[in-house]
Amino acid sequence: MGAEFFKWSDEYSVSSEVLDNQHKQLFALTNELYEAFAAGDHKERMGEIIQRLHDYTVYHFKEEEKLLKSKGQALSEEHLAQHQEFIKKIKDISERHKTGRATVTFGLMSFLRSWLTDHIMQTDHKYKPVLESH
Ligand SMILES: [Fe+2]
């Protein structure tokens, strides 16, 4: 196996071990999809990883929203909207992949990587001070 497509860096930390581990898991699933894509794996295999990425993302966003609420800091409307939009996007990718209208491309992989990185660095990091003070 070559270099990791998506590498975790400490700058991504939001000062919560639970959420950092969940973010790491999203990175791992994205890497798994990239490896299947790079190896030219079967469509079914990639479809199965996309499904797991979708399910884990749904779980993670719920946990993130719950954890912040428990610290007295509900996520902003804009933050929640970003979560909804991303889930819709992965659902769409999953549907299109299943029906054969689209497949995994490097463009899709880059989109996943930049969306997750930008979301963590620009949006999740806004709640970081709340977690640091606990
Ligand atoms: Fe978030």
C-alpha cells in the first residue's frame, strides 16, 4: 500500500478525544474507498464502502450535535445545514453509484477530502474553545 490518501494531522484536533476519533474514522473510511478505487475494485465493493461512509457520517454528526448540546453549546443553524447538505450529497453519490450513473473518480475523492478538511478546520473548530474549557 502506498502513501495514505488522507492523513490525520494534530491540527485537525477539536480538543475532544471522542470527536477526534470519529473524525479519524471518517478519514479511514475515505482512505478505504480510495484504496478500492486505486486498485480498480468491483463496483459492489466500492458501493459497500460508500454505504458505510454514509452510515458513519450520519452517526458522527448526531454524536457531534449531541455532545455540543450537552456542553450548553448547540451547533449553529449554518453548521447543521452543512451536515444536512453533506449527508444529502453522500446519499446522492451512493444512489448514482448503485444505478450505474456515476462511479468513483479522483474528483469525487478530492471532494470528500476537501469537504471533510474544510469542515473540520473552518466550522468544527469554532466549537473547539467550548470543549477546551471543559
Ligand atoms: Fe461538524
